[in-house]
Amino acid sequence: MTVEELKNRYKVIEAKRINDDIVSVDLYHDEEKSNYLHIKLLFAYNKLYYTGDFGTYVFGKNICNIFRFFKGERINKSYWQEKCEAASDPIIPDEVDLEKVEEAIRDYLEENEIEITDDIEEEISDCFCYIDSNAYRAYDKVEELFSSLDLSYGGETVEDIIRAGQDYHGRFIYACEVIQWVSNNLDEWLGENKNGRTSV
């Protein structure tokens, strides 16, 4: 979501500084402060607790300054994923996009200057006749394919190929967008009122 879309979605924002180490932020969709689309963020002792209609996430693993970590213009999904200690949904679902997996296999063959002969093409076709979108079963099938082609490869190669077919869960992406927006505005929201509480 864009910043403008977030501003339009969350019409009531309450930010409160409890002390130097704890800040609470509530995002509400409407003036009634209903639970619909409500999100609560709690920055506490170098951890961030995010909860609401779009899942629950806890960030904090080795983050030095939780108030600065998420600021910026770009979300680093893989790095932020490493800092996530708990999530209500898998950050990366177990399903893979088989077209992307096949594309990654072909890219690997091309990068390693392996000509895709008719025999190799047939092996790839056979593999994708019996493969399904579960990441673990797809991993096994790609490993079988590489073995049948007598290719020297490491487990990391197959893992990279499977990972190329996976996207981040939409809830995780949304949480990242909200967290960055809040982090970028937090100083301003807290600075609007001397007692550390503001409603925007």
C-alpha cells in the first residue's frame, strides 16, 4: 500500500509514550475506534509487537534501536524476516509457483552453460508432470531431476530454485508497510503533544 492509502485507511491514530523504552500506537479505521482494521503496535525494550486484523508479528532479534530500525523508504523483506521472532502466519507460505521454479531451473542450466537437449527437455517435462506446489515435495522432485541429469549441485542450489518460486505472505508485506509508515511518522506523532500522547 502507498502512504496515501494508509493515511486514508487509518483515520484515527493514537500514539502514546509510556516511558523512554515503551511507545504504544493504535491505528483505527473510524472515529468509533472499532476493531475493524484496527492495528496496535507496541515498541518495548527493543522489540516491536504488531497485532490486529492482519496478523501478529514480533520483531526484535538483535535489533539495536527498535525506534530507528524500520525507518526509511524501502522495505528489506528478507532482512526484516530475519528479525521476526514470532508470526501468526508463515512469512513465506509452503506453496511455490511452479512456473517460477521451472524458470529458475532453466536459468541455472543456462548460467552453467548446460545445453538443453531434447533429452533434458523431456526430463524437465516429466518432472513437472509429477510435481506439485508444496515446497517440500517440489524440492524432492527438483533434486530427483538434477540427479537424473547427472548434474553436480549442492542442496543450496535446489533450495535457491525452490525459494525463487515463493513469494512473501501478503499479511507480512502489509505489516511491513504499516510498520515503516508508523516508524517514519512516530517522532512527529509523539512530538505534537507535550505529554507524549497524540491523536491524528
